[in-house]
Amino acid sequence: MSGVLQGIGLAVIGVLLFALIIFIHEFGHFFTAKLFRVRVNEFSLGMGTKLFSFTRGETMYALRLLPIGGYCAMEGEDEESDDPRAFGRQPAWQRILIVAAGGIMNIVLAIVLMACLLMGDDLFGTPQIAKFADTGSAFEQAGMLPGDVITSVDGYAIYTDQDLNFALAMASLDAEGETAPLDVTVRRGDETLTFQDVPAALRRDGEGTAHIVLDLYVLGEERTFWNLIPKACADTVSNVRMIYATLYGMITGRFGFGDLAGPVGTAQAVTQVAAAGLESGFSDAVKNIVYIMQIIAVNLGIVNLLPLPALDGGRILFLLIELIFRRRVPPKYEGWVHAAGFALLLLLMAAVTVQDIARIVTGRPLA
């Protein structure tokens, strides 16, 4: 029974954290709009049927049935308005800040969530080698020494221990899947040394898939009040870099459509990490969920700011054009671009959702 209650508790925590991510995003738009005295007609958490609402001043605040989004509806946002406080009548730079505020707030939330996770650690990992594995290490045999700071793996710059883990996860196995030679650059004092074709250690999971692992130990840095936020910011930047590297991998064909996951796949991932955490305790399951939500928050913040139609970044692109040429793109043309982008986004989400469901039905794990 306790297992059922724990599962319900974790599900509630996951839903609340997801709602927090949405709320923070829309609150960023809302707060900045209010700061510039733009009229906000409705601030809604959730989509679909209205469950509860109240009006304070000029704004209606609503809670809606489906916890899959939200919105901050501003006067004159998508249509012409004679109201001098309408969104469309404000200077372009103010509109850019209002639109960008949602994604920026998600990144701020990601930093806060990362800081909450790091508060439970006595030591922070670094990319500096402390010692090598007792059984011998390929890194040691290549000529690296304790005290060396790893600065690059296969061309991927290393600033944090998270960068190091990601670079190893992205490293390519050879055709037989047995070895993974790496090019590793380290800083030793004032010198920069590069070690080529270092054969990384491999570990196979239950499915027989090989994964690259570190056969060394990195130096730990004691957690203090002064390094907590810088470390949280650095790790969040590492996650941002990871997102861009993954997007680049999709563009270049390294990752395919099958590697994408939508809302259903995300829920599956949350369930999997929660279940893995429960094996060692409820608190570990909560930490795993918070970490996944931190990744989702920074993903939403960064991806939403990309200059793509239907996203905030697409709107910012049109506003930058207006700011540079001092002439607004006709709203109807901008509307057509965003409408087409939104339709393509819906098709992509539908396709990814079908794939997520098929993955669950067939029992295939997430990549």
C-alpha cells in the first residue's frame, strides 16, 4: 500500500512541477507586460474548459481543465487595437522583452531547481582528475596525470563534470561497438596537451548495449554558500549546451525522428526515473523527478526562444526586423507564417505522440 501511496505522491509532485514550469513561463510574459503597462485581458493556467476564474482590475485570472499549457492574453497581441496600452502599440524593444520573458523565466527556474538539487550534495564534481581506477586506466596509460584538468573530449569543450559526462555519452563507438577511441585535451599547469585515440572503458547494460564510462575519479569541490549559485548556473549552461548539441545532431542526421519524445514520452521518462529512484528511497525518486523537470524547464526556455514560426523566438525575429528597419511586417503576413508554423508544430507533436505510444506498447525503452 505504501508503494501505491508513494507512486501517487510522486505523480502529484510531477504534475505540480510541470504546472510550475508553465506558470513561470506565462508569469514572465505577464509580469513584463504589466511592468510596461500593457493591458492583459486574461492570465490562464491550463487549457480548455474553464474550471475557476476571478477578475481583478482589468485582468481575468483562470484555471482551466487541461494542465498542458497556459497563456497570457494581451490586448492587441494578435489583432489591431485602438487601445493606447495595446501590445501592438508599444515600442518594439518593449515587445521583444515581453515575448522573451517567458523563456528567460524558464531558464531562471531551471537554475533554481538545479540549486535545490545541489544543496543535497556535500561535494561538487569538477573536470579535474583526482586519481585513476585501481585496475588501471586507459587515460592513465595515455599519459594523463592526477591534477590534469580535462578541457575537451572529441572537440566538445568541457567546463563542468556534466559536460564531461555528456561528451562521453555522445562519443561514437567503432563499427564493432567494442572500443571508442577519444581525443582528449587537458590543461596541465600552463600547458595544453592533447591525447589522441584514447580507448575509453566500456560497460554493457542488460540489453547488451555498450556505454562509455570514466575509469578515473574527478576532484570534488566542497559545497559552500558562495559556490552554490555559480555551480547551479554552470550546470544549467551545460544543459543548454547539451540541448544545442542535440539539436545540431538532429540537423546533421546523427539523431533521427525515433529519438524524439513528446508529452507522452516525457511522462514515460518521469515514470522511469521515479521508479529507479524508488529502488533506493522516496527522496531519491523526488530528486530524479526534479532533475527531469529542470531539464524540461531549460528545454522549454531555450527551444521556445529559437527563431521558429509559432514560437516566441519566431515572434522576436519579426520584432527585430521591425526594430532594424523601423517598419512593422504587416500583421496578416506575420499571422500566416505563425499559423503555418503552428500547424506544422501540431503535426510534429501528433507524430511524436503516436511514436511515444507505440514505444510504450512495444516495450521499447527511451533512447
